[in-house]
Amino acid sequence: MKLEIIMEIDTKECRWCSSAVLTEISGGRGTLTKVSENNDIYDTFYNKSMLMLGDKPLIQCEVPMCGTCSAMLARGCGIEKANSPELAEIRDRINAPFTDLTTSIENIMPILGLLDDGYYVIADAVLYPTDGEDHFFTNVIDKLHPMDAAANYIYSFDFDSGTDGFPSFLYPTQSNSCLNTERAKHYLDVIDKDNAPRAIAYYHYGFLCALLDGHHKAYAAAMKGEMLKTIVIIPVAAYRSSKKDGQIVKDRVCFADIVIPLDDKVKYRPFKPFVKDLGRFKEYVNEPVPENKLMTYLYPDVTELCNFYSSVNDKAKINDELIEKSISSDSEADEYYLRYVMRYLSKTDIDRAVIIAAKIIHSENSGYYKKKMAMQFLVKHKCPESEMIVTDYLIDHDPDVNDPIYRLADSYWE
């Protein structure tokens, strides 16, 4: 197998990754692949599809013809049943501290060699260890069912704008019986560091990625309310066309929401042919993973995530006047604006973010959801100032186990 890095991608405006490269694979074995059934659009609304590793289904899927509709997903048999020597070969290397994306690509070459020939974006990304519906990602329903995060485009009526799908949430490929929560604790001290060992995922559809390796890392991330640092493999999702000299010409290729122009180096390549019949999907039953020790309440669902990014389109500027107005406003748009502000400042000016969180909590007009968001932020970003704010809140409020904000504050020292 040969892998060529064609170009480094500018990720300054990318909402979900810190670095990414466009690669071309030739001589791949084609055993880690999507297989789709060719259904006539007039006969059915869905096309059957499977993400396969060899002859083992990792995800079973029915993809809608409509980009704003949710796909129907069901779990596969469990990646451990594929007995992949390639996964075993890279495990020690991928569990080492992260250095850079190029080194990670070299470390996972055995996995990349399982792919079909073609173009792939490989990105160092951060993903939520949930299914986009407030559950720990392993606890998806076993039966074929629609998932909110499995839509390629989500429209926000609050902001009159939409969000194209991009790697955000996770879908399990390993059976739940393989998850050892004690082993996951091994990653607790490193999971939130910049050089944390990466998980590996394959971008599947909409806002969902199939987690190929790193289920224990994901559990550790959820125990701390952190996002999961992940190397994501992104195949071609679509080609786009423009009208030139009176003719429709394919001129762009899409990898989730990353769009790259076609040129002499990046050319149009037809998609893999459909198969005739995938047969009936099987049901693989898994016992759910207990979530009582996980901080999944700190993560947004897919609707909240898309509203968050839509709010940026309306109010991208961060200034004190807008912040003060949004704290006392009862508008949902202002709530999402504050979420955007807090998330941005958590990476750029944590002291200012803590001050804003304190203002939200102390304001009589900020409302329940903003106060909850601010308390979530303080619980997640611990420092002497945030501890003082939380302590004052607990002193000023009577204990109430039925109040989610009080429970959040009380969990600060857990």
C-alpha cells in the first residue's frame, strides 16, 4: 500500500479539528469499507449500507435520500470478532503520547492499508463521547432506528440557518462486553492533555464517526467531561458541480464539511459500485453501560451543537456589551451566543470565561438554562476562582437534590 500526502489543509476556520491533511491511498486492500445496496429511488426512500471490516459488519445503516432526514442505524457484530491483526499491530503505538499528525499517520499505516483506494482526509479532531442524543455513545439502541446525529444537514429555525454534518459524535464498533471500566481509569490522568493518546475513528455519516479503537479512552473522557482527542479518517462524501461555459462541471470534492477544489492533483474518481443485495440486517444485543459515573450531561446533543454554530453566524463578535445584554436576555439565541463565548474563551482566556460564568450565576435575570450552562463550565474548568464561586453558591442555597444546578455544584469535588 502507498499513501501520499497531497496537501496540508488550512484548519483555521474548522470547528472540530486542529490539523488535517489530504491523502491518496493506492494499493489498499479494501477490507475496511462501506458497502451499499443499489435501491431504485422510486421504490424506497432508503439505501441499505454497511461499514465492514472483512466479512464483519461494524455498522448497519439505511441512508435516506433526503439530506436533512436521519439515517437508520444498528450496531454490527463487534469489531473484536473481526480478529484484525492490523488493529493489534498499531495498539501500542497509538497508545503512546501524541506528537503530531504525521507521526500518527505513520503509526496507523496498517489500518490505512485496509481502506479502498482513493482520497481521504486524515484529521486530528476532538469528538464528544456521546451518540448526539445525551447518551454515552456505547448505549445506542441495538435495533435499527433513526438517530438525530445521523443527518447530513440540520436546520436551525431559531437562527434561520443550517449546519452541514462534520465529525462530532461517536458510534460504537466494539461490543459492550469488551469494555472494562477499571482499565479505562488508566487514561484518566492523561485524557485531557494536549499529548493525550489518540483514539481512531472513521467518519461514517452526518455528525457520527465509527470508533475503531479507543472505547476505553472514550469512557475515561466521559468520566471527566472531556472531549475525546481522535485521529479521524474521512472518505469522500460527495462531489459538487458548477456551471462553466454553459456546462455543468464537477469542480469540488467534499470530506464532511471540508471542501477541496478539483485540479491536476485532485481529480474526480467514481464511487465504489453498489452491490445487488445486502440481505437482512441482524440484531446484535448489548447490555447498556452504566452512566452514573459519567459526565455526559456536560456535552451538547446534536441540535444544541448546531444551534451553537448557527449563533456564531449571527453574533460572531465577542464584546462586553453583547455579553451583558445576553446574560439578562430571555432569548434562546442569546443563550447559544453565551455558549459560544464560553467555549471560545475556555481556549483563549479562561480567566475572563470564569468571570462571565460568575456574572451569569449571580444575575437575577439570567434564567435557569444559562445558570446551568455556567455551572457546568465551572465544574469542568476547575481553578481557585471557580471553586470560590461554587462554594458561595452552595452556601447561599438550601440543599436540593432535585435541583440539577445544585447537584452540579455539589459534584465539583468528585
